[in-house]
Amino acid sequence: MEVDPISILPKSNNKSTVSAEAASSTMSQSSKLIFVTGASGFLASHIIQELITQGYRVRAKNKVGPLKALYESVPVEIVEIADIAHDQFEDALTGVDAVIHTASPLPGREDIESMFKSAVDGSLNVLRQAEKVGVKKFIVTSSIVTALFDPSAKGGAYRLNHWLPFTKENATPENGNMAIYAIAKKYAELAVWEWADAHPHVDVTTINPPYFYGPFAPLHLPIAPGDFNALSTGLMIYSLLSPSGNFPTGAGYADVRDIARAHVGALRPSTVEGRKRIIFSSPHELHFKEVLDAIRKARPEVEGRLIKAPVPDYPFYKFDVDFSLIEKVTGLKAEDFHPVIETLLDTVNAILDLEKSWVDSGFVMPEVIPKMDS
């Protein structure tokens, strides 16, 4: 989800601004080097921004060179790794204090067997090589989908012991790309925890977010005109700006900036015993009628193009997650999260800015906005 740098909220309204406590620790963090995978991604670009803001040094993995020019004015070193699942890159991990692994295959981009292999091997290859050169701190981006549909979870209440009940046998074209993606994420995370159990001297945390929305990070690559898939889950919000659009399949969500802060917060020492599997979500309910009303008020020029489908009734309007555990591991309190309307309007504004840049470049917008792979 990359785009030309766009305007974001003033610092006084931007919750990514460093708190007084974080600012006081900047000097102690400035010597720490964090290795980040998937640097060109929507979430990773926010994580890198948060790391820079908090005074960390960053070494980021990417497949190709364009990111080097993007990050040349900030303390980010880009290393090119073509295949994170199979390449050897111990030199790139030497001197690193912690790894934040966000890279993951996206739904519909690979065949089923390749997606499973990429998801599992990609995570394990990073962990193994980093541990070999002395890294002991790992933050891994997983997904709340690894916990969904657990029969013991009720009303959207998910905890670290909940797991998606489906197996590889359920990962079929008939069940759709998102089901294949969810099952692959589950097996990738299970592999991470199996590895962590076999290496008790390392400290592993997984962050398991739901759909995430929000603006683009100030530093990331441009999105090519018409590359709708690069919008990731933001494409579901874009769908609200199309009369024939679809609503997201669920209301549970999180702001990408809050997820980034959780990843960076999890770098700090923790006294939490046992697995630090952070099932993550916003504490705010998401009601799309309120969102559409807010869009009409903030951007009246898009009134005529808003979604026509009736707002669905969801079984729940937010995930019930363990915010005490989130606070203990990441330092993020429920009251620190971005308000829902702010998140959704920031997303809409970013998408409309991107759309304008595409049109200004000569791109002809399609009559129907494509849907996410399903």
C-alpha cells in the first residue's frame, strides 16, 4: 500500500507523535538497530516511521532498489534481499538488536502450495539466520485471522489461546483466496511458536491485527496508477466510494498507526511470562452508517458516488481483545488508540488524494472500483 508522500494530520493531532516518556528514552534507543522486513508495505512503512520518530536506527529489507532514494535523508539503511524464504543474508543481520518481521505473501498472488511455503519458510528463515548471529528479540506480524472461528470464542472475544480451526485441507480454490491466506497465516504463526519453544533463550512476540485502515506513511514508494491491489485492506474503504461497492465482511478493525506503535512498543523489555501472542484490535466500535455520515459532512463532493448497498448488520461491531495484555507488552492503552471516525476519514482522504494524483497523471479511472481478492 504505497503512494507518493501525502499530507497527514498536524503533529498536535497525530497520535504517532512521541510521548514525553518515549522522548525521554530516545537517547537510550538511538544506539539500537532494528531490522525490518517488507519495508515497502503499508504497515512496515508506518513501523519504520515510528522507529525513526522514537530514535531507533533501522535496517530494512526490500527486494529492489527504489527505497534507497526514498530513505536517503533518514537513518534507514536498505538491504536488497531477493528471496527472504531461501536467500542467505546473515551479514545484513549482523549488529542488529531486534527484528520486526512483517513480510508475508498476499492473498491471490501465489498458488496454494507456494503461498504456504512462502509464509512458513519466510518467517523461519529470518528467525534462524538472525538467531545464528546473536539476535534475541523478535516481533512478528501475524493476523487476527489465525484466531477466528475458534468455537470456544464467543461474540468476537479472542485471546491468545484461540486458533483458527481450519487445516490445509480447507485451503482450496472453492473456499476462496482469503480462506487460503488465513490458513497459511495460521501455519506460519504455528511454525514461529514451535521455533520459539525450541529456542527459549529468544524473546518472541506476535502482533495479530484485524483489517487495518489509515493514511499512508510519510515515507514510502508511489503506487502505480491503477494498482488497486496495492491498497491492501484500504481497498475495502475505497469500495465505500463506489455506488456498486461492498461493505467489509466485518466491523472489527485497527488503525495502522496504532498497529505500528504496538510493534515498536513491543521492543521494550517485558515481564510477561509465557507466549506474547497479542490479539490486537481497536477498542472502538465501527458503525458504517456513522462513517458514511462523516464522509458526507467532510467531503460533500463525493456524496453522489457513495455506496448504495444497505449497511449490513454485523454479529459484533468490535473485537473483544485483552487490552491489559496489550498494555503490558506494548505500552499502548485503550485510550491511546485513534478514534474511529478519525481513522476512517484519514483513510478516505488519503485514497482521494491518491485517486487525484492518478487522474492528474492521465490515468482513466474504471467505472467500477475492483474488489479485494476473495
